[in-house]
Amino acid sequence: MPTFVKRATTAAELESLRVKAEQKPVALLFTSAALVTPLYKALSSDLHKSIDFFAARDSKVGEEAMRKFGVDKVPGLVVLTGGGVAKYSGALKFDEIKAWLKPIAEGAPKPREEL
């Protein structure tokens, strides 16, 4: 399956995504898995034109970096938009995540939480 997911491997790379998100939304998955899941690959394949997809391993970026994005356990999914962070809190199922991401991909105003 093709993937459009890039890796963020340091806390500094994570912080640089906030700047990147001012131009295009960034979906960021915090995970303990070494490989990107098929679910996240499929989401990236469907929405990569409107949202940049990144994955970060908790063991590489550290818990402190995760907390800066409002994530206290893995897996955790957030979307960065124009300096704000929206945290996904639903079930980790393709249709539900895609339904949450779709308005963001279409440019709709997003609920934002400054972190």
C-alpha cells in the first residue's frame, strides 16, 4: 500500500511541524509501533493532497514532547492547524478518523486548542 506518511524522529522536528501547519494542516500520530499501520497509510493515501501526515515514535521523541501536543498515551492523533492543535478522541477506526479529518482537509474552520 502506498504511504504518504513521513517520520518525525526528534522533539525539534515535532516543533517544526507547528510552523509547517501554518501553510497546510498536519496530522501527527504518536505511536509505539516501529511500522506505520495500514490504517494510517490508507488515511494518508486518501487525504495527502490536503493534509500532511507524520508519525512519531514515543521512544524517539519522548513523553515531554508528546505532552506539548496534549498526548499522554499512545496511540494519539492530533492535527496541527495554524498554530493550534486539535486532538482526536474517537475510536481508532478508518471511517471515524476520516470523518473527523475530512472537514479539515476541505478547509472548514477547526476547533482549536492552543498547546
